[in-house]
Amino acid sequence: MLDFLALAYPWTKFLHIISVISWMAGIFYLPRLFVYHTEQDLDETTDQLFQTMERRLLRGIMNPAMIATWVFGLALVFTPGIVYWGDVWPWLKAISVLAMTWFHHWLGLRRKDFVRGDNTRSGRTYRMMNEVPTLLMIVIVASVVVKF
Ligand code: HEM
């Protein structure tokens, strides 16, 4: 198994990066949809349209992309000679990806608020929360590329 992971390494990393890009595209866009969903004075039809876009983005793109990122990321962790846990960067990356995963679930809970029609958060809150994945992404990419 370890031999196979070593052989597959470039392809695993390729698939990891493709999954990451898809996950990040959704994780940046969904809070923006929440901003518009909150700040516009919407009729019933437009509210339903927003809910459809949010559901499809989360279920059709973000959930599968997050799972694929984890699967290929963990395959890289188990690839011989890639991660040395005596370094700082794997810990920094691990904390940040756990925080990113928490953020993803937070967005999922907020989507359900809109479905029930009881969203209490303002557009300003969603704008501010939009910065969370940006900061985490900077820390994650710096960790894995600079490897301090
Ligand atoms: C979800 C759990 C994740 C795990 C377990 C994980 C693990 C890893 C590992 C072990 C590597 C290989 C490093 C190497 O080849 O030296 C890697 C590469 C990479 N990861 Fe992740 N990762 C995860 C999520 C993410 C996220 C969320 C991002 C971006 C926001 C990301 C961005 C990258 C990039 C850009 C590389 C390629 C770095 C390079 O080759 O220089 N990863 N990941």
C-alpha cells in the first residue's frame, strides 16, 4: 500500500489540488450568496431561487469537493517521506484545515436557517465571516509551500 502511495504521489497531489480549488470556489461564494439573500428585499420566487442556488452549491460542489480534498490529503499524509510531524507546518496546516471544515459546517447550518425562514444574521456578519476562509487559505498554502 505504501509503495502504491509513493508511486501515485504526483497524481494524488494533482487530484488534491483540483479538489481544493473546487472546495475553495464554493466556500468563497456561498457566504456572498448569503449577503445578497439577506440584504435584498426578496419576493417568494426570488427567495426560492436563492435557496436552490445555495443548496446546489453546497450539495453538488462543496460537499463532494471537501470529501475529495480530505481523501487525497490524507493519502498524501500517509505517502512515505512527505510529512514529518517534527516540523511545524503539518500542525499549522492540520489546525487550519480543521477550522476550514468547521467553517464549511457553519455555512451548512446557516443555509438551513434560510430554508426555515429564520435567518437572524446580518449581511455585515456574512461579509465578515467571508474573510475567515481567506485567512485560513493563506496560512494553509504558506504552510504547505514554505514548509517552516
Ligand atoms: C482537508 C485536509 C487536508 C489534508 C489532510 C492535506 C494534506 C496535504 C499534504 C500531506 C500535502 C503534501 C505536501 C507535499 O507534497 O509536500 C498537501 C499538499 C497541498 N495542499 Fe493540502 N491538505 C488538506 C487540505 C488542503 C486545503 C484546504 C488546501 C488549500 C486551501 C490545501 C492546499 C494544498 C496545496 C496547494 C498543496 C500542494 C503544495 C506543494 O506541492 O507545494 N490542502 N496537502
